[in-house]
Amino acid sequence: MASITLDGQAFSVANIFCIGRNYAAHVAELGNVVEEEPLVFLKPTSALIDENHPITLPAYSQDVHHECELVLYIGKGGRHIAEQDALSHIAGYGIGLDLTARDVQSELKKKGQPWTKAKGFPSAACVSEFVPATRVNDPQQLSFSLAVNGEVRQRGNTELMLFSVAKIVHHLSTLYGLSEGDVIFTGTPEGVSRLQVGDHLYLVLDNLIDVRFEVQA
Ligand code: MG
């Protein structure tokens, strides 16, 4: 069973929800339009890895992109969670990667098909350890970054989210219901680009947590 680590302890993972197009500059860099409601897709739990496992790229893609994102871990589920109650349902915050086979995704978009093949391969959902939510004063004031081989490729701040963490929790709980153990990727800022075998990735979430990943053949 898939699990994450929160404050040094293992917890099981239920669903993996992801939000797309949640930062304007990233929406623009891919030539997409800003959505009126959060764009939601899912990943299988078999896609999840932590720092103890390497990233492996699927053989059917030549263009796997990193998307560095704030990741939420839900501690208390619910339906129709009000925005003002939303943060109390979050047990932990982490930093992660929504890896995306961009070439495959482009083909799927043209055909009007789901994104699963582009977003759901093993290691496509990389997460750090999670820090307890009690250590985060304001989830809309978190800076984060991704460096690849020592060069910063993505730098973001959650204050630039189009849909806030509370809105995302409200939306997902209303349409789908949230469960204890759900993991939520909250969208990437600009700077997405291609990964290659041998790349060393370093992700930092504010002054809270950092994590390294390596891309292996
Ligand atoms: Mg993403």
C-alpha cells in the first residue's frame, strides 16, 4: 500500500488528486487558458515515490517534464468542506513533483483523451516527507523551488495560486469527497522543462523541508 511520511511516521495514502493550471505564468507558458474552476486530474497510487526511490522515465516518452508543487496531505476527510474550515482538514504539507510526459499529453489533448498515460506512470508522483500542518502559519505564503543539477529551474510562491489551498479543499470535497489519507498536488509555477537520465533534483519548501531525487535509467 502506498504511504507517505509525516513527522517521521508512515501514513497510508488514499487518492492522489492533482490541480492543473493554478499559476498564471505556467498557464501562459503552455499556451493554455485560465480555468473558471480548478482543473482536476488523478494519479494512481502506484505512481507515488519518496526520496528513497529513483525517478524512472517511461520508455514511451521523450519529453518528461518536472512540475514542482506544494503537496497537501489530508488528515480528516469530508464532503462540502467550507473554505473557512478547509485548513483544519490538512494534516501536513510537503513539496513534490507532478511528472508529466509532455509529448504524450499533447497527443492525448488533441484526441480529447484522459491524461493518465502522461501523468500516471510509476514515479510520476514524487513527494518529500510532510511537515505537520501546525508548523505552517499561512499556506498562501510559502516559497518553493526546484534545482536540477544545481541550477534553479522553478521558483514559486503559493501567494500566486489562482485557486487557494482552501478553495481546492472545498472544491475537491464538494465534487468528489475527500478522505483521510488523500494527497493533493496543488499546481506548478512556470519553468517546467525536460528531465534526463542522470539529473539530480533538489526541492525546497520554504524553511520547512527539502528533498532530493535522482533520475535513473
Ligand atoms: Mg502539475
